[in-house]
Amino acid sequence: MRIADLKHIFFSYDEGHSFVIRDFSFSLDEGEHVALIGRNGAGKSTLGKLVAGLLSPDSGEVELMGLVCFDHLGVNSQNYEEARKSIAYVAQDPATQLVTETVAGELAFGPQNLCLSVERIDELVALELDKAGLGEIAERDPMTLSGGEQQLVSIAAAIASEPRLVVLDEPTAFLDEQNEKRCMRLIEKISNECTVLHITHKPCEIAKANRVIEL
């Protein structure tokens, strides 16, 4: 199934005076692990946010989870809201996404917003803590963790809500080699469960993808 389909996208931050993305089209199918590459300033992070439903374009067509979110009629807010329930986004700086007082609470935050049962939330939190190797620090304040640990928490929290698509915006950009390897092991596990769009410039990470798109 087609997870995301963007056609002839134009996007600007200055009301059309200069375009960060100009007439770009691409799609993602369910189960793909796609690496998005390009030079600095090419608009990779912007495109990631468009795919995640966090931004809408100036013009073009955006279809997410089979729902038309943007076309010649403009923004369909209801469809964007519905599509975002199935999409997770992880930024370069994990501290900007951490909102609760414990690691376990961070992982529970997404499922709680989806109004899942307490039992199911507990199951998901336990599962993702184990998958990411975070069980021993489940009750720690995320803001007291190292940058690598914070990024693991951000990724684990993103997938705790069982998304169909995860957008990763250079999640290992600021990590040392050891924590980079820990994050990549988790990302490999994720890629077996859902569609992954991984924005990166690192050859070792690009090699893990089954398709590469250059912007």
C-alpha cells in the first residue's frame, strides 16, 4: 500500500518569494526503508516534515495514509489530523521532543494521546523499553540522560504508538560512535515493523536502506 505520495511539491518559508523545495515528487510504499540524502540546505528536513504531516506545501498534492491532505483546494485539516495518528517524527535534537518527567512516561505519552487502554499502554511501554535497552533507566528524568540515551528515548517513544511510518531526521547527527551504533540497531529493528524515511548523509546508514532518494 502507498503510505505517502507527494506530487509536484513547492514549498517556501517566505510566501513564495524563494522555494526550498521546487516541483518535487516522490512516494513511499508500506514496508520500505528509504534513505533521503542531499547537500546541506537542499530541503531534506523540510521534506521530512511534509511527509510527516507537520508542514503543508505552497502547492502540489500530498496524500498520506491514503488520505488527500493537500491539493488544489488547499489544506484538508481533518485528513492531516487523521494521517498524523499513524506517523511518528524524530528530530536531530532529542531534547526538543522530551516532554515528561520519566523515560517510561515519555514512551507512554503517544499511546495516551491515542486514548489506548491502560493495559495496552503498559504493554507497549514495556515492549519498547526492552527493545531499546532502556529498562534500567525507565524511571529516570530524560533531561538527566546523555545525548545518546535521550535519542534512544525519542526513537522508542516515537514507535511506542505503533506508527505505520517513522520519519527520522538525522537522528545520529550529534552522537558518538557507541551511541550511534545503539541507535542504528534500534532503527534496524523498526524497519522490520513499519515504513522508515531516514534523512542522513552517512554512508553506513544509507547502506541499510533498500532505496535511496536524493533531493
